[in-house]
Amino acid sequence: MGNLDLVMETCNSIKDRQFCIVTFAYDSWSLTSDVPGLAKIGAQYALSNSTGIINYLSQLGGDAVTVEIENGCEVAYSDAVKGLGDTIRDLNSKDYDKAAARVGGAAEKPNACEKLFRDKGREYPPELAHWAEIVQSLCYVSYEIIVQLH
């Protein structure tokens, strides 16, 4: 079964407790992980979802303004992917201050993308909003776990 107790104990101190539980309780890697490992898994999931968003954005197309927005969003999510990769490396080296700062920065990238749509008077695609919320939630869960490591 693994260490469901550790997952539950860790998630009990997370603001979005339910999201944390759903993220980790049914994941076999999470159930064999320690607390730093849970933070790393959350960052890995956020990285994977950010990469998926980049792929989604690259396929949208549209008029020149929409393409400009999509390109800006791709840059924002590419920055998130880099920051999340750095977060994972920082966690591996137990540099929790840097890891927290980087995952916190990655959590803000979806807001930058949404702002690009708003600033150009374009509708923020609901699918993108949904996936952006997941990326942010994963980043916030990872961040809150990292803070516990201090």
C-alpha cells in the first residue's frame, strides 16, 4: 500500500488539502516517497502539465494578435518549465530556499499568460484556464511542502 499516512499528514498542512490528497494518494510513486519526494513529484507534475500547455498553444493558431498572445504564453510556460526543472534540481541538492523561490515563480506564469489575453481583449480559452489552474495548484502544493522542510 505504501505510506498513505505520510501523504495524509503532509496534505493536512496544505491550504488546498483536497487537491494535495488527490494528487498524491493514488500515485504509487508518492506512496513510496518521503516529504521532499512529494514536493519533487508535485513539481514534476507541474512541469509535465506546463509542457502540455506549450504543445497545446503551439497548435492553436489564429489571427496575428492571437498568435502573438500564444507566442507570449509559450514563453511564459517555457520559463515555468525551466523554473520547475531548476526546482527539482534544487530539491535533489536540498537547497530548499531556492526550490521554494523557483516553484513560487513558476506558479505565477499562468497569470502572465492570462494577462496577455486580457490585455489584447481576447477571451482566455476555457481549456487553457483549466490546465493553468492545475499547474498553479501543483506549484502551490509543492511550494507549501517545501516550506515545511525548513
